[in-house]
Amino acid sequence: MTEVLPGRARSLEEYGAMMGRAHEGERPNHRPYEPQDGDVFITSWAKSGTTLMQQMFHQLRTGGHMDFDDISRMTPWDDVAYMLDFDMTAPQVAAPRGFKSHREYERLPEGKRYVVTLRDPKETFISFYRFINGWHLEPGSVALEDFLPFWMGGGPGGCDYYTHVLSWYARRAEPDSLVMNYRWVVKNKPAAIARLADLIDVELTPELEALVLERTTREFMHAHKDKFDDAMVCRVLEEKCGIPEASDSTKVQSSGSSASEVPPSIAAEIDAMWAERVAPVTGHADFAALAAEVDALAE
């Protein structure tokens, strides 16, 4: 059996071993999530706009607070709290309380409020690869053609893409769930901000709207990318796994990810899984058709 050494992974096996090392040791500060009325879960699938919605939510509830080192300290990531030795009961800087997750509805606490942005699966594939290639993975060690098993994992605590999209599609019209298409949010930012403000009971003044619009642009977030680069996760991976904390883990890329970059063989597998699992339930042959229905609900 090949020895698995500390540092960035070079295979799916090594990736699993690396994450195992990250969870080793005592966690004296960790306290699990305890539900409170009014809690909000920002729970898009991996690389589908979670960070954008964390920032939008936090700017709305605080009116412009930027004095933080990691957006996931402001809206704690429930799925990795144990790994980070994080106290999920710690007071937050403003109400309502917000939490990050990548889970489907069925594995989240009931009776809360939920914010989800859906994204084309092929775009998430490329974005996910760009995100961990050179951070979790040794640069270039895993080719795009071999990345499908990593993508199917959905990130820490998550689920596969198809489970997630079906779960939240079913709740697209529920009053406690704000389900939007990521590209619609980017193109219709004022409307998305208004919908989120309404969900979390924040009065949206023209001044607040202008501030949130400016602070959720790609340009602003890229200029402050150190606040959106999983700083707490980076520290644990350096301490436990020997991955340099300075590795590029930023979630805010200078340019977007294109589905056209997916290798044809992988694109065919993604399409086949959609046809098998999503189309029979939703009646939509592809993501574009599903997104059109979700967009129409926002009009």
C-alpha cells in the first residue's frame, strides 16, 4: 500500500487521508449548533454562490461590517465546526444569526429560514476544480478528466449535486426558503438583495441597498479576498496536514468559471446523471430549463 504523506493530496485516497488528519486531536472549544428562533442557513451547494450570499446576508444585517478575518466566522460553517474546534453557540455580531452549510433540506434543522442559490452543474465542476487544485490537491496531480469523484463528494458535510438540487427544487415556493438561480442573482442583484432582506426581516433603505450592492461586487470581494479564503480552514490544514497556510484558497476568483471547459466525457456523465435523477422528478431536461422556472418565480 502506498504511504500517504503529509501535505497536499495527489489522489482521492490521499484526499480522504488528509481530511482524516485534519479531524485528529482534541476539540476543547467545540460546541455543536443549538437552534434558536429566526436562524438562517445559507446552504447552497459547493461553488454555487455560498460566499456571495454569506456576504450579502452579513452586510444586510450589519449595515456594512467588514472587520472580520473570515466570513465563515461571521456566518459559521456548521459542517466543519468540529474540525475547526469552533463554538457554534458563540454570540454573533448581529441578528438574525446566520450559518453556512452545503446540505440538503432533509439534514438541516427544521423550522428555520434557508437561502439557496442553484448553479449549472458543469460550472460548479470547473469552479470546484479551480478552488482545490493547488490548495487541497498538489497542482496538476489530478486531471479534469479524473476529477468527477471529488466533485460528487460535494465538499465537507455536503451531499452530491443531484440530491441537493432536488431537495431545494422541492422547496422553491416555500415561504421559509429563498431558492434562486446563481446567475439570476448576479444579473439581478438589487432584486436578490430585496428578496433576502424580506426573508430575514431587515428594512432595506436606499442607502443600505447601495452599500450591499457595492460590497457584493466581484471587484470589491476580490479586493478583500483574504476575508473570503477560508482562513480558519487554512490554519487547521497547515497545523494538521502540513499544507502551507499561504496556499491560494480564495473563493473569489477574478473571473467566472465556464461550463465549456468541462471535458466532453465528463460533460456526458453529468448529463446522464441529470437525465436519470433530475429530469424524471422536475420535468426539466437540463439545468437551463430548471433555472428558467426558478427565475420565473422571482418575477
